[in-house]
Amino acid sequence: MKMEILVENDTLKAKGGQAKKAIALTGYEKGKFHRTVNESVKYDFTKTTDTDLVIRFGGTPFYFKRAEFVKPEAVQIDEFIGDFYSDELEVTYQFTKKGNQLFLSYKNNENIPLTPVQQDEFGNNQRTLYHFVRDDNHKIKSLLVSSEGTVQNIAFIKNKAAF
């Protein structure tokens, strides 16, 4: 999930990845804000080792880290192609390339387009992050999947035949 924080006309605003328009925020404590039109949605900018921002949409927290986005044309898509298996989910994710874009397929879900986000990370524009992990030789060896701000780092191992 992508969240852009910006200042527009001297007003702090937040804009989600799927949003068309930024929403004004109002401060209520040091480093803490809420939506001007909905005080139950709170933004906490208290920095920790794991997060830069926590947003509570009236309940479950969503955790964010500051992102350094990569240029899609600079990503070597071929490095990410292959099959990855999760013991926890008992599922294989297959990553393929069409044109210069990475696609994900798994049971009952075919050809989901992925977009580069940060170094070795892709998103599906549905609040899921696919973080590829490299070995000491800089080859992709595994995958960590996080989703919805609550599911974190589900491990997938690259099919050894693909090494």
C-alpha cells in the first residue's frame, strides 16, 4: 500500500495509492494528525526502527516505511522470473515476464501484473508487497510477501532448479 504525504497550500495532506485526491490532515498532538473530515482516521509519525508512519482507520493499524522508488525501466525483470514455494501457505507462486513487466500466477489467479516499487520489491496495486531476497552472490534466493499492513513476511523459497 502506498501513501503519499504532501503539503498543498500550507496544508498537510495524505493521498493513498488508489486515491484521486489528497485528504487534508489536522494536528492534534506532536507528530500526530487525523483526517480533517474524519477524526477516527489517525496518522502517527512517531518514528521507530520498523516504521515511519502508522495509520489507524478506526481500528487495525497499517505500518509504513519511507520508500525510495526505483525507475521501472532500470529494473532487470529477468532476475525475478521463477517459481517460489511457501511451506506456510502450501502454494507456489510463478513469476513470468511479458514485454518488460513482471507477472505473478498461482492457483486460480493468473497473470497479475506487478509494478516495481523499491529495490527488489514489487507491488500489485492491491496492498500486497513482494520483496525478493538475494544471497551473498546477489542472486534471488527467496521471497517475502506482506499484505494489507497486517500480514508480514510470509517466506517463499525459490525453486532450487531455477538457481
